[in-house]
Amino acid sequence: IGLFIDSKCRGGKSLASPGNPTIDGERVRVEFTSAVPLKEATLHFTTDTGLRSKREWQSAAATIDGNTITAPRPPAEANTWFISLTDERGAMVTTPVQFSTP
């Protein structure tokens, strides 16, 4: 929260800004902008049902190439997924949560 406030009120560097994920074959792609280099990106997904806060989540590493993140496509049975972006300061943001319907 402090980094966000600093970026708005004190001229600090802004948090990363991811676009909406798109599925391209067997991969998910996300374009992003960031004033601070990213150190990692991760796909998070669940195949469980019930309260999302109680579900078991799985993760898969994504790659960062320029201003594009590429991750494996979530499995067909995944019903909820998103990608997290973490910059060199440790500040994390996520894409909008994606919902799959059977």
C-alpha cells in the first residue's frame, strides 16, 4: 500500500500495470507496463469448488520477455485463474481474475 501511495503522492515509481490475459493456443499471454523491472510472474489456478478462499490453488511459473508474460494455459478443469507480477521491490499485482465455465 505504501508504494502505491508514494507513487501517487510523492513521485515514487508506480506499480506494474498488467493488461487482460489472452489465451493463445496452449499459452496465456499478458502485456504489461512497469516502471520497475519484474523479477517473477506466476499463473495461479484452482479446479476446486466452494468458497474461493478455501480452495486449493496451484501455481505455474511464467516467463517474462520484454513487456510480455507467457504462462502455460490453465488446465481445462480450472474454473478460476489469474497471473501475479512481482517487481524487484517485492511489490505484487495481479491480472483481473478469470472465470471459466463448463
